Amino acid sequence: MSLNLFSDNNLFHIRMAGICLGFLLAIYMLFRIGFILLFNDILDVTGIVEWITILLAGIRFDLSALIYVNAPFLFFALLPIAYRNRIIYVYLLRVVFVIPNVLFILLSIVDMGYYRHTQKRTSAELFGMLHDLWPQLSSYLTGYWYLLIVFILIIWAFIIISNKLINKPSDPRHRPVQQLILFAMGAGLMILLARGGTQLKPISPINAADYVPMRKSAAVLNTPFVFLNSLFKKQLNDVHYMSDATSEHIAYVIKPSHPSTEH
């Protein structure tokens, strides 16, 4: 008996996940274009060749970020269980699709207003800056009110799109063997995209310098990728071998200045 692996029924959830990722990829591309136009006095992206290089290279980092952000949605969408054909499961998929993506798009919008001050993509350092940001929240919203409108429109668009793209199949039959094979294939593809390719190490923000000078790397990168990469980056331990008083006693670096005395 033929497995009929690539029937419409078996491919329904893979096709649905692929269309959702394609929609998100277009959103990220629009954000990159807007980011470059808004800060091109800093980035200095010139010429059609450089534009094309940045937009094409950025897809690699966008896909990596999208896999990480949408890992729960992709897992539940491709999970080969009969329960995913029920309407309650469809609602679950819509929730795990909308909420993480809206939050990370909010992070990208924050970068639109904050990049000019930091001249780098927002990373996990944001957590350490929250106590400084809260008092400035009202002035931030006043100065960048148009970004708030963009965010509200994006939330509305995501809800509408999720209702149209994420549904249950018309054929409710469950084929566990075929769908388990497709789940394994999909998982392998997601790992490959998340790593950014088949190279030895997963891509990191430093890889943007493979395409453009480092001062323009922010144009290739996206904020969710940089944020997630910094979130899981191993930090160096702060080691203290002796107290400050002991170190100053051994080697007193700062010497008091005395006015020169003429003899």
C-alpha cells in the first residue's frame, strides 16, 4: 500500500505553516526596508547592488529568527495528532502564532525609535535598562506616536491574517504514519533554518559582516535575531581574586598629583 505521503491532507498543516512563515518573512523584509530608509544617514546604504545584497542576506537571519520565535506554533502545527483537526486546537494555534510574533514585532518597533540613540540593534541589555526607560515612556510615546499606530495596525492585521490562514483541514482523516514522517522532515528543515545553514556553528550577529562592513551590519540583521542571540549567549564570569583594598595595596595605580617644587 502506498503511503501517499504528499497528499493534500498530509500536507495541509505544512502548507499552512509555510504560508504563515512567508507572511512573516514579508513583514520582516518591510521592516528592514523601513529601517534602512529611516537611518540611512547612519548606515549609508548606497547603490542597487548593496541594497540587493542586504535584502537577500537578511533573509538568512530573518528565517533563523522566525523559526525561534515561532517554535511553539510550528511544533503544534506539525505535531501528528488527530486532535489538531478540532476547532479548539485551531484557536490554540492562532494564539501561539499571534502573541510571540506581536511581541517581537513590538521589539522591532522600539528599535525604530531607539536605534538613533544607541546605533545598534536592541539586545537582552534592554532588561538592564528598563528602570531608565519607564520614566521616559510617556515622552517616548509622545515623540513616536506614529510607531504606536503602526503597532496597533499590526496587531489588527495579525488577528485577521491568523483567522484566514490558520484553520482545520476539510478532510479530518488522521494518517499517523505519513504525518509522523512529515513531522520529522519538517523538524529537520526547521533546525537547518534556525542554524542559518549547514556550517559548523549556528549563525550569530557577527556573520552579518560576511556581507557588508560591520558599521552597516544592523541593516542585514533584525532585532528579534539579535535579541534572542544575546539572550542565550554565555556571559563571562566576573572573577575577583582579591579585594579592592588588597589590590590597591599591592599596586596603587592612581597616584596623587603634587605641584612641582622648585629647588
